[in-house]
Amino acid sequence: MFLRRGLLTVLALGLEVACAAKSSAEELQGIYALVKRRTPAHANAFSFALVEGESDAFTISDARNGIHVECTTVSACARGYYTYLTQHGGVDIWWTGSRLNELPSHLPKVGQPVEGQAIVPYRYHFNTVTFDYTAAFWDFSQWELELDWLALRGVNLPLAWVGYEYILIETFREVGLSDADIADFLSGPAFQAWNRFGNIQGSWGGELPMDWVNDQFALQKRLIKRMVELGMTPVLPSFTGFVPRALSTLYPNASIVTGSQWSGFPSSLTNDSFLEPSDPLFAALQKSFISKQQAAYGSNVSHIYTLDQYNENDPFSGDPAYLRNVTAGTFASLRDADPDAVWLMQGWLFFSSESFWTDERIEAYLGGVPGNDSMIILDLYSEAAPQWNRTKSYYGKQWVWCELHDYGGNMGFEGNLGELTHDPLAALHSPGSSMKGVGLAMEGQEGNEIVYDILLDQAWSSTPLNVSSYVDSWVARRYPVKPLPSAAAEAWRILSTTVYNNQDPSTQATIKSIYELAPALTGLTNRTGHHPTAIPYDTDTSILPALKALLEAKAQHPALAAVPEFAYDVVDVARQLLTNRFVDLYTVLVDAYNASDATADSVKAAGRPLLNLLCDLDALLYTNEHFLLSNWIADARKWSHGSKTYGAYLEYNARNQITLWGPDGEINDYASKAWAGLVGTYYKPRWETFVDYLVETKKKGEVYNSTLVTSTMLAIGEKWDNGTWGAGEGQWWGVRGNTWEMAEHVLQTWA
């Protein structure tokens, strides 16, 4: 009813109605384009009207020629449209593709109007590092699916980092830095997030080509335009303060300090130079950067800027007065460049460097920014290590409850659906809460899709979603066959109450597969904390029965085989079964090696099943297009404009990120993936080498040498990273094999 009152108010404005209507029609063009794009057969069946209201809200009702959605914002229009599609049309859009075009030819009636309202003004998406771990090489078609997925789920505040380097280079050139000075500072395409964070500077494998910079800038123009059309406010980059070393020579009197070393990188690639915000040059660079950005994308597309100064990088001083001056100067530079500027920052530093960031220092740092509405803080790891509660709701500043998940884009199953439906509401309603948003800040967007869906849906419900009924509805949309086999629903009931009911904060994020780690005799299993390998559920009462149930569902309704999401899930669950069984086989190998009566033959026999499992895993993953290393490499190489040299450079970046992560394995295996081709040509050879080495030590009576093993694995990584996917390796490209045969084989062999 409040929507209709708002509409009457608009209609009473007389002469202003025509202008408002014209403005509304222009604003809604993006939504109508979305309808045409995703439900083309019903392009004329949906109508929308913007009405007044204090929050993002919508009302869906039947109309003479279809469905009508009244909404207070364009984002609410998209969410209302999505609510109809899912709750009445029984279709959905997934990372594997949109199924919205499968909407029934005769649109189901709504009946009683359906209302919806966001519980928070901000629905946020992206981590800075997602732009490298997942989207480093995306083109517009891939981004288009992503942005539609976000808009339909009601996201209105996405991070927008693409193309940043173009503006930054132009800004640096303006103050006299040469292209050589700048090139020495920028990092490669797969590592730009950490250059933007001030963790690394420079690159390995070659300098960042201007072709890349220009292409990404052109892409960003299209992305910003689409975000705005879909009712989103893009969070734009700003000048952070991290500068090329040569700036101190060019401006010898400038206040430039050296940042801390990051993750074991050599000093030539880290210890970034940081221009102090108190220096007038900082404000000049900020104004130059933002003015150039506004000229490129529009002056009013957004006034919210992302700026992280100390991500895993401690400040020059811990003195509270110094910290307050840093933020005061930084915010003043933003407001000088844009009088309406709002500063958005990730709150990860307060957790990752908790010993440095005492309550006093946090209060001083945040206190340098005047007013509470001038800043938005992402409480990045709310699901396991929230910082809002120890900081008195960030001392009154606006903040967003975020789920941090999927470290490095790892693909292990993990989540806590109950927590995601209760904790955001508890935080929102806690005394003195300044929470203004709910968001996803996953490092990589790989698998575990249900945990992200439920959190974004919870942002539109004032009471906790019922997990059981939510999962049933989710599965029915994901596998749109009639009738849905009971075994399919049972599979997800099992997963939702076991795998996705992880109550252990020490293993919350994503469980890493140990076969993706460099082989060693110790240190691989039962790890907890930042990158856990401990499995917090019983495989035999979760993964195994879920896989059996999915395959039984296919037997009950063979049409499921044609549903892309069902095929994906079968491969994913079977993959997790093999992943967990590998831990058991590894334990057998270690025990066999350490046994008092161990022989070369007994160790070799213990290692054989482990290698056989990796063969089966690679073959399983090859049956589905979404688990291919070749996709990642092809996506990288497609930006090369046909240049072999440039293509090889891009491929090296792609390969190095998911393996050594640095020139010498500085963050080795952090961004590992369960991908066909990567398992067969990288992980399996490492484990073969390791088993052979263990056998040889027993044969020769030698002592295990961990240093030798480590150096051997790094050498394998360096050789693999410098390889080229193509000549001699064509057999590893594209889908092959049969999903159902491989899944049955996995079940029969490894159950």
C-alpha cells in the first residue's frame, strides 16, 4: 500500500509529472533491456513503474497483459522481477548460465499482490581480489551474466576495479613520471589486485602491456554503463597513495614512506612506496585521478570510492595521532576532488593484523573521518571473525555484514546456512548498531553457490529464512523437471544439514584440498585457521549419500541429465568425494613410509591408489565445461590480439597465479583449483615425483630430505608455469568423456 500512496503523490505534482515520467522511463530502460535479454519470449509481458518510498521495496501484481512491478528504485525493480521469476515462474539464473528463458509460455498469475523490501540500504558484492582470482580475464559477455545475476538478486553496490590502471597511468604521467617509472611499478594482469592494495609493486614474467591497459579501460566503460542501467552504484577506485619509487626522486621533499614486506616477496617486488596523505601532492594526485575518472565514466555515476591503505601492510607508525592524520588527510583529498565523496574500505586489516590494530588505533584511524555517513566499512569476515562487535559497531561508521569465502578461488565445499540467515539480523538489531548493508566478499567465485544465494536473499527478509524450505525451493528451481525426483531433494537436504552446517569457526571459509598442495610428509592434513584442510564433516554420512542420491535422481528422471546445473553438481559432489578420499590414501602412504618394516615395494604399493585417484579425478573433471583449466588459459590468451608473444605472457600470468603465485613460489598453491588438466599435468606429476622419491629413499636407505622435496616441487612449478598450452598438449583441451559413466565409476571405485 505504501507504494501506491507514493505513486499518488507523484501524480499530484501536475506539470512536474511529465518530466518525472520521462525521467522514470529513462531510468527503467535498463530493466526492460534485462527482461528482453533474459526472458525474450515475454519481453512485453512485464511492466514497471517507479514510485516514491523511503527504502528499496517492490510490489508485484497481475496486469491485463502480464505482470506489473511497482518499485521505489531500479534495483528494487530488478529484485521484484526476480522474485516473480523464482517464486512464481520456477526459474533462476546461475553462474553456469541463465535458465530464465525457460519461463512457462503462459505466465502464472500472482493473485494476491506480493510485496518485498530490503532490510538494508546496501547490498554489496566483490572482494578486490575477486577481480583477479575469478574475473581477471573476463570479457563483456562473462561480465554481462555476472551483472545480471547481481542485479536480479538485488545487489546495488558492486565494486568496479576494472580499467583502474589506465586512469592511474594518466595521473602519474601528469606529475612527470615517465612510462618506464610507471611500468616498473605496475603488476601483471593476474596480480593487479595486490598492486592496488600496495602489497606488491612491479611484475615478474614481463611488464604490463599497454594493450592490456587500454582494453580493460574500454571494458570498464561498458561495465559502468551497464551497472548504472541496472540500478547499481558502482564503487569506483581512487588514488590510494601507493606510488612508483621514482616519485621520491622527482619530488625529493615529498613525504613518502616505505611499506612493509608482504608474504615473503623480495624487496624488489614489495615494500611499496606510500605517499603520505598529509602531503599536498597526495591531494593533487587524488584530484587528478578522480577528475579523469569522472570525465571517462560520468560525474554522477557514483560518489562512493574504494580505498584500502593497509591491507596486510602495517602503517608507518602506530601512534594514534598519526593514524588519525592519515585518514583525515585521505578523506579531505576525496572531498576536495568530489564534495559528495564517501570512502569505502575493507575491514580485513583489523582481523589479519589484529595485534597491531588495537581498539585505540582503530578508533583513531576511523575517527579521522568526520561524520558517520562519510564512510562505509566492509566487515569482511563476519561469518567467522566479525570485527564490528569488538569495535562498537565501527564506532558509529556505516558498515556492511559480509561473507568472506572461497580463499584464492579454492573449490572445497563449506558453509553454514543457518548462520547466514540469523547472524546478519542479529547484528542489524544489536544495540547501537550502525550496520547498513549485507554483502558477499568472496575471494574467488567458484562453487558453493547456495551459500551466496541464501545471504543475498536474506537481505530481503526481516525474519530468518527457513533453511529447510529454502533449500527445497532452491533445488526445485535448480533442477526444473516435473516431477522433481525425491532423491534430488534428499541429496541437498543431506548436504545442507552436514557440509553446509559447519559450526567450527576454525574451518570456516573454504576447505582446501591437500592434493593441491606441494607434497610433503607432514603439515598437509587437519590444518585449521586461515586456509584449513581439516574436513569438518563425515564424508560417509554427507558427500557419499548425496552423490548416491543425485545419481538415483537421474535414474528416476533421466531428463535431469540435460540440466546443466544438475550435471555440474554431480561432478562437483563426486569431485569432493575423491578429494576427501585422497586424504585417507595420503595417510596410508605416510603410515606405510614411517612403518618400522617399510620397504620400497610397500611404499610403492601405498602410493599407487593415490595416483589412480588423481587419474580418476582428472577424467571426471574433464566431462564438464565448468571444470577445465583450458577455459582459464583460453580466457587469458583471447586478449592477445593474435600476438604469440603477448599470448605467452598472458598464459604465464594465468598459470603462475594458480600454482607458484610469485616468481619463486612465494604464495605457492594459494589459488589452487580442481580443474581438469591442472590435476593431470601438474598435481599428479608432483605426487608421482613425491612417491618415486619416497620409494627411492627406502631402496637406497636414505633419510627423507624435506628441503630437497620442496626445491624439486618448485622446479616442477617453474617448468609448468613457463609451458604453453597447445602444441604437444592438444589432448588436454576441451570436454571429453561421459559425466554419468565417470560419476558411477567414482561411486563404485571410491565409495
